[in-house]
Amino acid sequence: MKELKNKQHYKGTLKSPVSKSYMQRAIAIAMLAEGNTIITNPCFCHDVEAVLSVAQSLGATVKVSDKEVAITPLQNIKKTELNVGESGLGIRMLTPIASLYSEPLTLIGEGSLKTRPMDSLEAPLRGLGVDISTDNGMLPIQVQGPLLGGNTCVDGRLGSQILTGLLIALPKALKSSRLKVSHLQSKPYIDMTLEIMERFGVTVAHENYKTFHIEGSQNYQGRTYRIEGDWSGAAFHLVGGAIVGDVTLTDINPNSKQADVKIIDVLKSVGAKVTLGKNSIRVEKNKLNNFYFDATHTPDLFPPLANLAVACEGVSVIKGVSRLTHKESNRAEVLQNVWTKLGIDIKLIGDEMHITGGKVKGGEIHSHNDHRIAMMGAIASLISEKEITIQQSEAIGKSYPEFFEDYNLLTKK
């Protein structure tokens, strides 16, 4: 639990948080590569720790220090039960990788992951020769390969994570593959996946994200790979700068493939003063106008965008509510509940969230064990009339364990 008082101050310079999305992908590819991989500027949030644990269970050797993670590729399987914690990307990415083996393996998870649907993994993997079953569409998932390759279809309505897992695993299949993808959401995350695969020596061709051609029997090459800064976590600090202060984040790429780099466009559109460097961004307070933003492909931006909308004049509209149902919480309902308790008018109208800017009253809110809701509550406290108490604030450990340390640095006068 965190009790945070009104600050009206958020100033300073921070090294950006590290991208867990890139870190998890790097681990998955490193465990399949030929030769050793050194991952520098590592992230050690809960989701990353879970993926590292699975890599070890599948026979990779992992050596961890503060500044790097060394991974020696898979040898013999050590455990047949693979626990991915609460990582949504972890379960959907690692299931196809586990399917490369002829040995039966079971993937389990914890917390909210147990209530998130997994049945969309079944048809694509069966089409590629894998014996797969779920518990009525939920965890645990049981798989037995080998993943042969071939032709299959992927429904992308629930996001891009299943496709990411297939793209990473299929180059190791014996046969070449063709994936027909429909209704793909979060396309920038596929760009991230293709980018990091190429850095490790494997390329994939696609036709407008609808058909992917993956050559079989390819080999990833181990290498030294540096993880870039995280725009999802950075967005909260940048919004804090826009509403009450002056925040500079270093070690972050304004030209990143990450979906949430779009926060730059929104901050500019509302009138915040934004200054971009080669590997930095500075955001300063200014008069803020309401905005419209389609977050269909950037659903993780909903919480920091809600912070921003509350500080803007008038009604701001964020599209893409349908993408929030199967997050760590039903994030659309939680956002509405939290902001209503704080005295803000927020309406869900079809696929849109309408937020009326206004005064934040303060009070007690619950994160619902959702890391992004906890961080949103902290930024809300910057402009609240009274103290905000966040229940289950420790949820930040899922993606950004150092968040409150960084928050405290920026609120010091």
C-alpha cells in the first residue's frame, strides 16, 4: 500500500526504465541460438524473471549479474512443468517454443493469468503438427511436439503475442511455414519481434501483416544485445512532466519500434512542450488541450493517457476499449471505477473511453493487482486535492520494480 500526497511538482532527469518486451524476446531467442548471448542493460521485473526461469527449465544456462545476463542455449530439459508467472507475453511466446520438443510439457501460470483465455493457441499449433490441450480454454496448457512447420491460420483479435511466439519458434522447425493472419492487433509489437529476430540472424517475409513466410531450419546466432529503454513505463513520467513539471528521460530511443513511442505524438498534440534528443526526451508543463487518440494498437497507453486526459481541458476520447478486457484486470472497468472514486467523469461508449478533465479529489483506490493502474494512481496524486492511497501498489514489480524510487526522485524539491 502506498500513501501519496499532492506534490504539484515533478522535475528532474532519469535514466529510462528498461523494456521488458524486448528483454523477454531476447531471452526467448537466446535460448534457441547457436553460441552464447550476452544481454546488457537488462530488465529484472517479475515477468522477465519468469521467462528466465522457463529458459533454465528447458535446459539453458543462465548467469545473472547487475549489468548483464549471459545465456548458453538449450541442452537437456530439466523440468517438464514450466511456470510463466503472470506474463501474458511469456505464456503465448513460450508455448510455441516448448512445442519444438517431442517431450510432453505443461505450461502453468499464476494470478490473473489463470483467468485469461488461452484457447486461441490451440488451432494454430495443431495446424503445425503439435498435440496441444488446455483446461476448457484456460491454463494449464499441455503440449507435445515437435513443431513441424507448414501452413496454419492465426486469429489476431486478442493481440499479437501468439504470432510473436510462432515467428520466433518456426525458424527452428524442419519445414518452412506460411501463417495466414486475420484481424491483427498491436502491429508495432510484431515489428519489434521481426527487428530483434533479424539482429540474431533470422529474417521473415510478410505481406502487409496478413501472410507471413518463415523459412524452416534456420539458426539464430548468439550475440551481445543491449535492451533499450521502455516507452510503456516512460509514458507515466512524461505525462507527469506535462501536467505539473519538467521531466527528462535519458537512454531511450525516440525512433523505437515500440508501440508506446506514440505517447510523443499525443503529448505534442495536447500542447505539452516536447524536446527530443538522439536518445532522450524532455517534456515540460504547458496549457493542455483535450485530445482524440486511437489506442487500438497501443492498449498499454490507456492508463497514462487517462492521467493526461484528466489534466486537459474538456473531454478527451481514447479509442480501443475492446483491447482492455483481458489484461491483468478488466482494465476498462477498473479505469472507470478508479477515476470515478477520484471524482472524475469517465464514460465507456462502445469502443471509446470519454474522459472529462477536472479536479482529482483523492482517496483510496485499488490497483486490482495491475501494475499500470498502480503507476497511474501515483501520477494522479500529483494533482489530487487530498492524499491518494493505492492498495496493492506492489503490482509495479510486474514491469517496473523501481517505479516508486524514480517517482520519489522526481517529486523531491
